[in-house]
Amino acid sequence: MVKLLIAGVWVCLVTLGSVYVAVYMATAPVEVSEEEARKAQLQLVRGESVTIPLIADGKVKGYFLGRISFMMDKEKIKDVELPMTEMMTDELFTLLVGNRMVDIANISAFDVEAFRTTVKEDLNKRLGDAMIEEVLVEQLDYLSKEDVRASSEGTPTVANTPVKIVEGVAVEAPAASAGH
């Protein structure tokens, strides 16, 4: 009888210990890395497709086709209505046409990171607060005027495909939560 009583007390102690450890582990604060905490504070602001004409010698030579999205601080943009499409179009026009960051004759020399950094810094200066954390280049292509004309006339040409300046990554909008 004593053995049965000792075995019962042992089973109770083991059960209580495992329940205590399970509850402790379930309610323990989760260690979140600094990178994960930073990403949780960001919100995706999708950019729209824009077309920027390349003008040289007073004539349109071709078009830049682009889509750029932004990761922005949720708290800073919470109640702010930004004209992001217009600002992005202006910035791209300045960089691609005004500053000629892209040399069509030498696409391989294009520095994507410098482009992203310049867009981020310039837009943050204009916004007055460091709202943009990351610039996501989804698409940056060049299409010559001849290709556009041939395409609109229905003339098939071999060179009727845009020149890929940046092979961007498609950005998916975050899934909406079930409660919304």
C-alpha cells in the first residue's frame, strides 16, 4: 500500500511539474530580434507604374517604365496622406532624366543600391521626417521610341521588348487579417 501511495505522489509531482513548465513556457516573453522588431514597425506602400520620357536633343528618345514601392514607418504615416505617386514620379524623372543615373548604352554600370539610397534620401528630405525605411524597385525598364511606334502600328520587331535595367522582385501586399 505504501508503494502505491509513493507512486501516486510521484505521478502527481511529475504532472504538476510538467504543467508548471508548459504554462511558464507559454507565457514567457518571446525574444524578438532587433531586425524583426524593425520590420514589424514597417508598412508597405505600393507604388504605381510610371512612365518617364527620355528627352535628348529636344526629342523623345524612349521611355523608362518603372514601379517602386516603399517600406515606411507605420507610426509616422498613420494620419498622413502622402502624394507618393506624384513624389515618386518627380524623383524618378529627376534621377533618370535630369541626373542621367542610367546610361542606356551601358546598363551593366547601373548601381541599384546607389539608386535606392538616393531615392530614399531625397524623398525623406522632402517629407521632412525619415518616413521611408526601404525602397523596393519592382520594375525599371527602358523602351525605345522606335519600339513603341512599331508596337502601336502592329509591326512585329525583334527588339520590341523593354531593356531590363533592374530585375526587381514583385511585392505582394500583406494579407488582411481575418478581423477586418
